[in-house]
Amino acid sequence: MSVINLSVEVGKYGRIVLPKKLRRKYGVDEGIRLIITEHMGHICLVPVKKYEKPTEALYGAVKLEKPIAEPKRVAREHLRRKLVEGL
């Protein structure tokens, strides 16, 4: 893995422009969301993968003992409980 060393200037309101070489390498196009985090004293930008259908990202993530007949109803009930707990 090659290391790319480039510099950018922080502009008004803390804005930066990512160099084209990095945008191409990591697929960062207009509208892409980046997670900003700190790691060992460094600022890290992590591109968030977008899905055409967000439920595709979750497919297979949860293993159930038995299938749920009405997953939307179960999800709504779960969200209602979480909202009530937060009050």
C-alpha cells in the first residue's frame, strides 16, 4: 500500500478540499458522507458506503431462532419502546 502525502489548507469555517487523487482512490464523490473521527492524535475521514436500498446493508446481520412473520410491525414496536424509554 503506497502512502500519499499531500497538504491542504483549512479555509473559512474549517472547510478543506480533498485532493482529486485521494477522492478518486477512495471513491469520494459529491454527496458522499464522511465520518470524522480521532485516532491516536490524528483526524481521520472515513467514507460511508451508501446503499440503493439501506436494508441490503443489514441483510444477514441478525440471526433469528425463528422467522418473523411481520418484521415491519416488530421493528415499529421496538422503536416505540425505545422512544418511551427515552421520555
